[in-house]
Amino acid sequence: MTVLVTGATGFVGSHVARHLVDAGHSVRVLVRSTSNPQLLEGLAVERCAGDLRDVISLDRAMRGVRRVFHVAADYRLWSRNPDEIYQSNVEGTKRLFEVARRSSVERIVYTSTVATLFIPTPTGSLPNEDTRATIDQMVGHYKRSKFLAEIEAIRAAAEGVPVVIVNPTTPIGPGDWKPTPTGRIIVDFLKGKMPAYVDTGLNLVSVGDVAAGHLLAADKGRIGERYLLGARNMTLKEILQALAPIAGRPAPRIRLPHAVAIAAAHVDEFFSRFTGREPQIPVEGAKMARYRMFVASDKAERELGYRPGPVEPALEQAVRWYQEHGYVQGRSAGAKRAAAARAA
């Protein structure tokens, strides 16, 4: 069948497109004129010029399409103009659903985020798809925009648009070219720029498993339902310890108090307003780090047949990709020794 993927030039979207091609589908991708197409090189897809802000281009892109994978999102924890984030994530999503109502699309998989349902829960329990957060619990513009967009997806499903929602946790793997905030952690660690860590945690998952989960949601997901696509809950300390043998660098041993991290982020953002550069430590990210974003994702396993693998191979693939694409200058002697040991 012919399927449409938005956000195919991005990290998750490119993997979704590749999985669809491998599954034998005819894949059309919506590509903005300003997009970086490097992740689509060598991939047999039909490129359709357009933008989520342009209804005419959405009509054209959706013509003859049976399934839509709406992966596109503005994933920034800082912006000089936050309205840009809402225009892409909320208004763009609303336009796509409006066009879908007029088309013959039989299924839309909307890519949300774990952030829309994560809230601190009592000890011993983990947030899941039944956790109901509020807009007031969303930290920062990115989380708020995705929360509002997910409300639009739920509303559209209630009005007859065949939408299934997936909520990836923290994807890792090759191709995170911007990189995402999690990718920056890996790059900074590889560059030796992480002398300390904060007491926080994430649910890591291979980006390949996330892509496979999208296809399962299209085949087996129930309209209007949410499905968490995650794998393993890990503290930041554990993540850095897992990266250490891959990178050939020691993991930091100093734990930084959250108050210090947030204060440093405020200083960094203050200077960013004058320089125009994106801060190295966004305040939103520092505030999010106060919580361990651990979740339970067994619903996708039960209903979709989702089976995520271990995260260590994905961490290694991410490290190798950054090294091979010039994000890190060469490999350290420790990394070369570690690679030789694994090969032996």
C-alpha cells in the first residue's frame, strides 16, 4: 500500500520510513524545502514537497494514501520564539487531521511522547497509558505543545478520524543528527564534557524498536488508544556507566545537585538571549531532570506484540554513528582498546 510519513528527515521518522520500505510498502515522505535529507539518501521513497502549515501540500501528499505516520515534531527545549513550536506541533497536527477527514486514509499513527503522560507517582508504581496528566504539569513549551497536540489526536479519534497514538520514551541509536537532548548527552560524554551527573533517569529504547512499534500500531492498535513504546528504565548514572566501555572513557563519579544544575541553566539561557545561540543547558531540560522519567510499557507488548530488545547495542550504534559522522574527532585510545576487546 502507499503510506505517507511526515518527519521522515528526522531521527525517528527516518527509521519509520526505512522499516516501511523494508516491509514492501510504497512510501511517500513530506519534505520541507529547508529539511536536511541526509537520512533519506539511498532510500526508495517518493519525496513530496510540502509543509504542515500548507493545507494544499497536505492534500497533495495524502492523495491515494491508505496510512499516515505523523512523526514530524519540533523537538526543542529552547527557542527564541516559542510560538514556532506550537505552530508545528499543535496547529500542524490539527491541519493534518482536518485533511485526513476529507481523504480515504484508513489509519493514522500519531507520534506523541512519553512527556505527555509522565507525572511523578507514589513509590512502587510507574506511570503508564492510563496516567492522566494536566497541562499545568507540563514543564516547558515542548511538553505543553505535545500535550495539546495529543488532545487534538484524541478529539479527532472521537470524531471518527482513525488515529492511533504512540508515545515513544527516549529513543537512541544511529541517525540522531541534530542531535536530540539525549543525543547531546552521548556526544558530550564522548567529548569528555560531562565531569558530573545529576540524579535523574530515563526509559531508553532502541530507535529501531520504536519504528517497529509504529508499524505494529498501524496493524493492531485500537483507534483512540495510546501505546507507550519503551524498553528499560535507567538512571543517568547507569546510562553513563553503560557508555563508558563503549567510548573507552570513565563514567563521572561526581553527582551534581539539581539546584546547581538549574542555576547554571538559567545563566546559560540568559547569555543565549544576547548571543542568539542555543543554550547548552536549557532550563526546561534542567527542570525535567528533577524527576526520574520511569514508565511501564507493557500495554504495547500485550496488545501490539511489541518486543523491545536490549538498549546496549543501540547505545553502541549511536556512539559509532557520531564518531563516523564527525561529531567526535576520532576515537580515543580507550575506545579503540574497547572495540578490539569486543571484536576478540
